[in-house]
Amino acid sequence: MNRDSGSETKNIMKYFNKLEQIESFRDKEKNTLSSVTEKFDFRCNEYYLSLINWDDPDDPIRRAIIPSIEELDEWGRLDPSNEHTYSVMPGLEHKYNSTVLLLVSNVCEGICRYCFRKRIFINPQSEYLRDLPAAIRYIKEHTEITNVLLTGGDPLVLKTSKLEEIISQLRTIDHVHIVRIGTKMPAFNPYRIINDPDLLKMIEKYSSEWKKIYIMMHFIHPRELTDAAVKAVTMLQKAGAITTNQMPLIKGINADYKILAELLKKLSFIGAVPYYIFQCRPAMGNKAYTVPIEQGYEIVQKAKSLVSGLAKRARYVMSHSSGKIEVVGKTEQCTIFKYHRAADDLESGRIMVLKSNPNAYWFDDYTEIIEEYPNNLPYRIYGPE
Ligand code: SF4
């Protein structure tokens, strides 16, 4: 299937949404995996598929995009961070006081097998922003909002003119300084950026001295940093965007300290500030992509020990329903967490020392509190929500 990937310039990329369309893929595997794609959609383009070494069954790019039978293991939830709790209207989430999320797209250039928001592909209309004027009104009325994150789905799947319609309206609001675009497009299809001068002009127009556009990229493996990808990142930077990178720690892809170190190092070389390394959320179908938290902490620390200060700025965090919880340390008996951001401002910065649980995949798997600071806040119960 051919489709225009957002760009209004000529950018014909071949897309696949059925495994049968992929020649390099063996027939036997295609049949086995049809039960997976019936449950969780498959989508990819020819560029990203070209990064796969088909001779290697454990190829990390293959693991990122090609379905696996392990996705059928019963585990996780469709909305693991309870995003619905913070939805003010379909497609607008307001969890942290200075930041809102607008889910402006329900499509991605490819579908990552470890996606934490796969519910949007299962029920595409449910959380997509349909009433932009109402969202703009809400943001105008809430003067505490300084940051708007455009996400989805991938905002860069939208045509540039549609994206500009959204950003230009946000730029009429004095208190909104930062517009973030959360996108995997530089990894999935850098030509969407390279071949669209209008996108770069739009960024130049709306990223100014006190009002920057941040591009929150999603590189997960050093092999995604092709010449084309690095060129796209550089073009975004030259247009005036600040580029950062956030990624989950994924078993079989980057949950290996040497690979993670190489990725962090190269991201710092190209000016893509390593911002967050996420613990994989307990999303449905994701068990096989997830490492336990304490193992993840060791991997991140070892990787950080190999790179410069600029490369190790990323925090290892969980996007928990109560806030962004950083895994800050570990002793033989304890794991130490800190609210990097909290839905309830009172909790921000709170330190929690919890009894170690090497089998914990999420904050809720910790049940025993050793110490908290400050400890004069209302008593909280840890454990499953
Ligand atoms: S780019 Fe993000 S939203 Fe899209 S499939 Fe990947 S993880 Fe999910």
C-alpha cells in the first residue's frame, strides 16, 4: 500500500500492514504470527524494514517492529498508567499542572511491538483529539500551563498544514512557552522531515527566543541512527528545534548496558539530549519486552558508567499513574525511588525507600516501605492500585 506520510511534498514510501506483504519473511512464521496481528495491529514502511538483518532471528530492529508470539502471553493492562483518569476531554490529558498532552494523531508511521498506548490502535477514535477549539479554550483558561505536548500516535504523521493549524493556535496563548512534539518519525522515516521544507519553515516560524519547539524523539537502538536519521535531526536543529530523546528499556533491543551506552553516547554526539529512559509500562502483551526494575537499574547504571556527563543526563523513570517516579538507587535490601514529577504537587521530590523486590516490574509490585521523606504527608498504601 502506498500512502503519503504526512508530507505534502513528494514523499512516496511503501507501507505494509500485513506480514504476507514482506518478502524477506518466511511463510511459516507469517502463519504462526497471524494470531498476534489479529489482536495487535502490524504496520511498517520499507525504510525501517531495510534496517533489519533478516539472517539474524534476534535482530533488534526486527524485534522492535515484527510481531512475536510472546505478545499473546496474558499480562498487563490496556491503560497501564490510568491515563483516562487525567483526560479532561477526548485527546486532552492534564496530569501535571504546567503540562498538557494533546493526542493529535491516532496513527504512527510503524507500530512498535512494545507500544504502551496500543489501545489507540485497538480503538482509534476513543482518545483522539477531535475538538481543537475546545482544547485551545481549556489551555487559555488554565494559565498554569506552560508546556503542551503533542503526541498520539505520531503528530508528524499529520500533514504539515494540519500540524501548523494546531501549533499556530497554541502560539496565540501567552503562557504556553514550550510546544513539544513527541515523535518516532526521525527513526521510522527520516525522509518525512528531509523532504518537507514546509515542516522546517514551520518550526523556524514557531520556535523563537522565549517559545521553543522541542522534538521529543524516540530512538531505541544505535542502528536507527542512520545517515538519513542524523541528517533529519540536524535539519530540525538548524530550523530552531531543541531535540531530545526518550525511550523505553526493552528486552532484546537496548536492555544491554553496552548497547545502551553506545546509544546514549551517539545521541549526545548528535545533540539529541538523552532525556528519559522509561521502565516499560505493564501494557497488555508487553511482558516479553520488559525487564524487572532492579535489573533495569543495573543496566542503566552500567551504561552510564561508560559515557560522558552529557550522555548520561537521562533519568530512569516509571510513568506511574501517580507521577513520574525515578529509580534513583539500590542497596542490597532496598530500592530507592523519587517522585520526579507528581500529579499531586505535594508529592514532588518525595523519596521512598522500599524493600527490594527483584521480581518487580512496576512500582505497584513493591509493598513494604522502609522509609519515606518527607514523611508528614498523608499515609499512602503501596501495592496494586
Ligand atoms: S511511536 Fe510511540 S505511540 Fe507509536 S507505536 Fe511506537 S510506542 Fe506506540
